[in-house]
Amino acid sequence: MADMLTIGAQAANTFKRALDVTSHNVANVSTEGYSRQRAEISSNTPTVFGAGFYGGGSRVDSILRIQSDYIQMQLNSANASVARYDQQLSLGKQVEGVIASNDEGVQAFMQRFFDSLQEVANNPTSLTSRQLLLDQADSLQAHVNNIATVLDDTEAQLNGQIGGLMTEINERLSSIQQINQQVNSSFNNGVQPPNDLLDQRDQAILELSGYIDIKTFPQANGSIAIYTSSANIPLLVENQLAQIQAEPSPFPFENRLEIYLNTGGQKHLISDRITGGELGGVLDVRNHLLDPARNELGMTLNGLVASMNWQHYQGYDLNGESGQALFEPLNAQVIKSAESLADGSQISVRFAPDTTGLTGLNGAPPFNALTEPDTYGEKNAYLDRALQQIGDFKPRTYEIRATGAGYEFYDYQTGESLVPSAVNGSVYQVDGLAFDFSTHPNNDGDRFLVKPHQDILQQFRTALSDPQQIAARGQSPVDSNNDGFLEDEVPAPAAYGDNVNSANMAGFASRKLLLADDNDQPSVTLLGGYSQMAANVGTYVRGTEIQLSAQENVYQQMFNQRESLSGVSLDEEAANLIRFQQAYEASAQIIATSQSIFQTLLGAVRG
């Protein structure tokens, strides 16, 4: 049977520990990630004496950490989303400022270029008007080249961020691994959970979620396993760190970092499976904003280059010579994969219209006296075929796979299989572009990457420097056969001062040339193509702003829930201090009373 002195001593020790816990809470009121603790006090087992039960005092069973795993997991998820959209918004506005600004943007330079074409049409023999056209073409070139440089710098910045974020992620994972070891040791060597260590681990996991989307799974030994939010990429399992790192893409000369997981000696590309945290935001901006914007802007420029050149080929300059290229034609770079045997430089990717069904052709543009089509009608048919295929342009990046027997084409971003519209020997027509494999050895398994609409941003150049070579003149209107038709006439320049071809070129400002619909009819003008790209960039940024606002609200709600459950309330802790102090003093009084009774008994026995 516990006596009064024992009960008092146990009670004093119990409330002393309760005061210690309360003091610890107060001391950590501003500690990030701290969860308040509570001394769990229970009654000692009573003693049976005769027919009655005699209490045995109290004890502290454990120091309880007040927290919810569910709320913490929700907080981690919300934090990953906030970090993702915050990063997306910052980078998205940066891209928007580069290529989608209405102040002196590409559209303004293109409009001035078309205005100068109209000036040539108004005064076709004026060297001043012709020089102004070349000057405006050069200004457009300089602006596009500047945009290309800034966009390249932006991609280099994203590569740097990806590398830096992977360093941060691996450091956080290493820190969590070490805490796991300490927690496991504490569980093995004691009965009291290491509450402060658990708080440190939760805070480290919360910080990790700001860099990458994660899910956590408590283990029986007290450690935590961590996967990406899709739960199929291990980051920390059985307290072993996964080998996850940033390395060059499967096409090394692409100069792009991707995320890989190394398992069993094999590297697995996992960039497309990371969707949250700052890393997810950077990857999303690159894949769903920067790349599409570059492809869409490049497609518009390829449409401008191809349409201007092919219409220019139709006309004649001041000297009566056939029109040459006004802009340097596209010659896309072909990038081979790391494991490919053949060199991609042996593949030609350019704009070369399919000539199936056409007659009277003696060569490809630019024309001269020997290569002009036989008749004006056949020359026009060639132009019509070219304009038709310009409408087939798609803002894509292409992956080519050699099969040994032929070649397969895929949209590199979506994985969609693409069927060539025509195959003439070793030339495949895909989305209006000619992929020529004439000198390429077909090695089964070789893979290649082509970004034709991004390459034009680097290659965009004015090809003419002599204003006299601007082919403003059209076809001669002389009907030598007197049959009322010009279609069967031999191609020949119209009279000096004619403006038909320059007027046709100026008309491309309002003519729909891009993005053919289901009826194979172009649906967008060149200026409209730029506007559509700018609108898509703006839509991405506005959508990200909405998502960020929504996720910030979710995070704040989850944070408030955690604080209401786990946060330290100074008012509550102050009340506990007073309560436990009074209880401690009362326990001391029990001890003092017990001692007084004992001394009285001793005095009675001695007396």
C-alpha cells in the first residue's frame, strides 16, 4: 500500500515533469515546425486492502506530441503546389515579357515589313522604297535574333535552376535520412518517442515538398519512406537514398538537363513524372510554355520565310531576272541520340514542297533561265502547292526513329505517332516539311531530334542586300497564243515598273496561310499566328495566377488547421504553468504533512 509520503513524492515528480513540458512548449513558441507537447498523467495502480481500494498516486506515462499525420501530409501537398505555381508564375511572366509584349514586339516589326512591301508596290521602281523594304527586313531579323538569344538564355537559366534544385533536394533527403537513423535508434533504446526529432523531420519533409512533390509513408521502425506524389518513384526507401540526378537529355547536343532515376544499373528518365514543387514548376514552364511558345513563334517565322520566298520566286527584279530568296531558307539541325550510330547531319530537313502530280518542272527554286517551269500555269501550280504545305506546318518538335527498313515520326512532347503525307523515295513529307534521308545510313534503333520551328529563330536572316534584286514585277501579260489565257505562256517578266508580285507579297499580311483546318484551308494569317502565340502565353500566365491564388488559400487553411492543433498557445501554457505550479506546491505540502505526522508518531513512541 502506498503511503502518504510516497504519493506526495510521486505527485511532486509528476507535476515537475508537467512543468518541464509546459516550459519546453513556451520556449519553442517561435520554433518553425514545432508541435506542442503534453504530459500524459495517469493514476498509479491502486492497492487492495481488505474490502477497499487505496490509491497509489499518479505518474507521467508519456510526453505526447500533439499532431496529425493527415494534416501534415495535406500541408506538404499544398506546399508543393504553392511552390510549383509560384515558380511557374515568376518564370511565366519572364517569358511573357520576352516574346508576348505588345510594345515593339515581333508583330510590330512584321507589320512595318508588310507596310514597306506596300510602299514598293506603290512605287516599284523607287530604289528608296526598295531599300526601305530591306531595312525593315533587317530590323525584323535583328529583333528576332535578339529574342532568340534571350530565349536561349532563359533555357540556360532553367538548366541552372534544375541543377541547383536537384542539389537542394538531395541535401534535404540526406538530412531526413540522418534523422531517420536517430529516430530508429531512439525507438530501439527507449520507450519515449523522440518528439523533437520527429518535429525536425516533419519540418525537413515540409521543406523538401517545396522543391519536389512527395508522399510519405511511416514505417514500423519509426522511419519515413518518401516517394514522389505519384508514389511510383522512390526517393528514400528503407532509409536508402535513391540515385536521382540531373543529367543531359537522351539527345546530348540538345543542351538540356533532364531528371533521371538510377536503379539496378539502369537510368530511367522521370522528368515527365515530376509535377510539384519548384522543380515541377520549372519543368512545366519549359515543357508547356517555353517550348510551345518557341515552336509557335518559329512556325510563324517559317511561314513568313517560306511564303515570302516562294512568292518572290514568282516575280522578276529590275533587271528582268527571276526572283531569288528574300530570306535564308530553313535548314533544320538534326540531333542524334547518345546511343545512335549515324550522324544526324546526314539528314536534311527543309521546306521543299511535294511535287507529286505536278508537270513542267525543270528544277527547284530559286529559278533561272534553265530551271523555270515550262509555263506560267505550272509555275503557279508549284506556288499553290507550296502555300498549301505552309498551311500544314505544326508547332512541333519531332523525334525520328530509324527501323532499318524506313523511318517513323513522333511528336516528341506528346509521343503521338505521325504519318507522313507523302513518301517519295527517301524523302518523307511530314507537316509540310521535307525530311530527306538520301545520304543517311538507316541503322535500326537510331533516334534523332528535330526542332525546325526553334531553329528558324537562330537562322532567320535577310538573304538579299541589293534593292534592285527585289522581284516586284509579275508575269508578262502578253498573250502570244491569242487564246485568252496566260496559263500556257512561257514565264517571262512583265514590263519595267510592274508591281504585281510586290502587291501579292504585301497581300500576305491579310491572307490566311497557317494552320490548315479539317478542310485543308489555312485559318490564320502570319500576324494572327503571332497573336495566337502571344494569347497562349498570356493564357498560361493567367491560369497560373489563378492556380497560385487557389493553392495559397488551401495552404493557409491547412497551416491554420495545423496551428490550431499543434501550435503553442501562450495563454493556454500560462494557465498550465499556474495549474501545475499549484499542484506541485500542494504535492510538497503532502510531503510536509507526512513528515509532520511521522515526527509526531516518533515523539509519542519516545515519550
